[in-house]
Amino acid sequence: MVFSEQTIIRAVLRMANDSPQLDEIYPGLKNNPQRIRDVRLHGDLNDISFNSFKEMAKRAGFKVEHFQPRAIPSGKVLARIPGLRSTPLAEILSIGASARLRKP
């Protein structure tokens, strides 16, 4: 959300020049990646927002029973401010989220 995907990909490619073990961690670096998802081994969900994840789960037929972002320390403090929890700032100040889905 802070840097474009191309900026992140270029940075990882430069780091891989100095640390070849990154090619093993991020095998997609060898295939001219265009998106962050292309870099990672399993093409995971790291490049979507929390709301996009919830919508994707609903479209797949799941009910989102629980969704909890995992905030960095400053994010935990800011999350106490009414209305902030559902803003993009909450996503920027997080390191991930946990979800419990149910297939009705």
C-alpha cells in the first residue's frame, strides 16, 4: 500500500543479486515477475486488502465468522480510535490477519 508492486519487485531483485539464497525463497524472481504474487512460491494473497479477502471468501461461498488483523504496536494503539479499525491505515499498520471461515 505504500510502494508500488514494481518498486517492491525491483528492490527484491536487487537484494537477490547480493543474496542468491533469495532465489530459493522467491523462485518467481527468475521469471520476470510483474506482480508480488508472481514472486512468491505459492502465489499467495499478500497483495490483497482485508476487504478484498473478505469479499473473495464470500464469493467462494464462505461465511466470515471471525476476522482479526494482527497490528504492529503502534497499530494497536491507533486501533483504539473509533472508526480507525476499518480504514486502510489499519491495514498498513498490520502484519497480517487471522480469519475463521465457515462453509454454510
